[in-house]
Amino acid sequence: MFTERTSVGLDVHARSVVAAAIDGVTGEVFRARLTPGNEEVIDWVRARPGPSAAVYEAGPTGFGLSRAFTKVGIRCEIAAPSKIQRPGGDRVKTDARDAMHLAKLLRLDEIVSVAVPSLAQEAARDLVRAREDVRGDLMRARHRVSKLLLRQGIVYHGGSAWTGAPGVAAQPSLRRAGFAGRVRRRARSRVGGRGPPRPPR
């Protein structure tokens, strides 16, 4: 149940924060465009009639702002973007309108919040995502190299993929196939037989 006096909606971006606040006693509306620093955002919320509660959408900016609000004793919800109710037929989308919409939903208790992970949980999550990104990069690099060799008519027949540990065993085969020589000859042919172009002085 919403018990605070002022509801604050924040449209948070990497370079700006658009804030909208509704005073439930007087009905007064406050608006501002702030820099994304946590201190400036918190100071603006503190300047509104209290007590206050804030909300912003989950996104790439992370959970730092929510933790900063919690540290100073201000309740802050992080809304699940897919669960935010949108007015039917409302096709005009601006930062200011999004912030005000969040402030209204917070006052009506219609925000579906996401759980804020601990710092240890967030670090573990980032590590897992980084590992998956690297695995994807490695797979794409392997595919590029294998297709390059295939275009040169070089196919490794070692019983398993030539990448990884088998790749060490495949190197003599590539040398026997004269792969480096082919690349040099092709480079010369593209520059009229004069060899690769020299870098500018």
C-alpha cells in the first residue's frame, strides 16, 4: 500500500534523468531534468514534501540508484518494463510523460517490481554474462577462420575440429598446404604484383 505523501517517477538514462513528482496532499506536480548523478537525484527528491517514494524502470543503468535511495531511507521500486500498464491509444512517448506515468502508477500501487540483487549476486550475474559473451565471440571467430580456410580449399581432416588443442596438430598441415604463401600471392595480385602497399610515412 502506498503510504508516502509524494510519489516520484524517474525516467533514467545514461546522460539524464527526467523526474516527475506528485504531492498527494496538495495535488501539486513537480518536474525536473537532472544529471544522472545519484546525489543530485536524491537531493531533488528530498526537496519534495516528504515522506516520498520513487520508482524507475529496470534497464541498463542497473541498481545503483535504488541502492542509493535505500541507503538514505527513501523507498525506491524498480518497475519491470514488460509489466507497466500503458494507456490504450497513447502513441506519444516522451521522457516527461513516462516519468509522470510512473509516478501515477506508484501512487495507485500498480507497479510490478523486480528484485534488487545483492552486490555479490550482481557480480556473479555479470561474470556469467561476460563468460557467455566471450564464448559467443570465440564461436564466431572460429566460424570466420574455418570459412576462410574453406574458401582457400583447405579442409582439416583430423577426426575432430581443428580449433582448440587439435588446432596445434593442424598447424603443420596448414603449413604444408602453403596457406601463408597463398595469402601473400593473393595480396600481390591485388596490388598489381608489387607486393602489399607500404604504410604512409
